[in-house]
Amino acid sequence: FWNVYTLVGRGMKQADAVKAVFASMKGIGINAAHRNAVLAMCPFIGDEDLPTVAKAECHLTHYHSMSAAAAVAVNIICRAAIRGLTLEEGVKRALASKLVSAHEKLVSALLPPDPKKGKHKPLSKGGFAPDVVEAALHFVRKGGSFREAVLDSIQFAGGDNYCPVLVGAIAGAIHGASAVENNELLKHCTRKLQTRVEAASRALAESWSKTKEQKRC
């Protein structure tokens, strides 16, 4: 994000800046999914449009299609959870997306380990998009609660690393606001930031109720 918009600030066109940063760093990162998973909370973005919107938002900073596919998968999983579906039902929906299914490594990352294949390869703490998705889903599947999933992922990767951010988004969508509000895991946030985030979250949550009421009318 910073590298792209530094170039944009110097006068380079957005698309050219994205390509230049990719050419320099060759990264297939997850940061777009970190920031745009919140799109799943927007009821004015229909389920059928969510993948396209997530992909477009990702490409504001990330060039590679696998970064976009990872962001699409996370959004689909979170949207499914908001609609009351299970994690595995959300994963199934993500795998049905052509944007996601086009990337074998991401497909593999989304699927739960097959016990018939023996010992699973170690999880990665790195930022390669499929690796982060795989690690995040591991802790969400393993954790019985929002708190457990997030704490275990932080112990694995560190609080500022790639995996815990997605664990928080996905587990939060599954377990709901009651599992997150007033949680000691928020103690690293300033009170001002926490207040802003909670206000935005409540507004988005209330907009779901308004959308349902409008459909009934």
C-alpha cells in the first residue's frame, strides 16, 4: 500500500504504480485481504458482486491475481458466516468461485488437511497469500472460540504478522460481535481507535437489519 501510493503521490498512474511495485518486490501478498475483508459486512454489496468488488479493491495495490483470489476467498467465507453458514460451507462457496479455483495453491490452502495423506506440512509464518490463508483457517478450525483462535495464531505468528489478522476477521464473523466486544485482545488499540471501529461495525450490522426490512416491504 505504502509503496504504491508513494509512487502515485509522485505522479505515477495507479495501474503503473501497482505494476512497478510488483516488478520490484515480486510479492503475492495478503495485505489486501487484511484491509478489505470488511467488504463482507456491507449488505449493499450483493453476494454475487462481492468477489468482483473484492478483486477490484485488491488490485488498487496488488498486481498478482492470486492476491486478489485470496481476498475474494476471505470475503466469501466471512459473508457466508454472517449469513449463518458454517466455516466449511463458506470454504465450499469460496472454492466454487472461478477466481479462486483458478489457483491450485490457494485451493489446497483452503481445504482441510486430509488425514489419509499422513503428516501435514508445517504452517508458514510468511506473507505468501495461500500460506496465510492456510494458517488462518488452521487456527479458526482448531479454536473453539474467537479468543482461543486469535491467541493461538498470535502465539504462532506474532501479533503484527499476517495470519492473526485473517483469524480475527474470519473467527469474528463466525462467533459474532459479542465474542469481540470488550475483549482483552483489544487492549493494544487506543480508546479512540476502538471507538471508531466499534461505531463503524455497529452501523454496518444495523444496515443488515434495514436491508431485510426493505426486502419485506
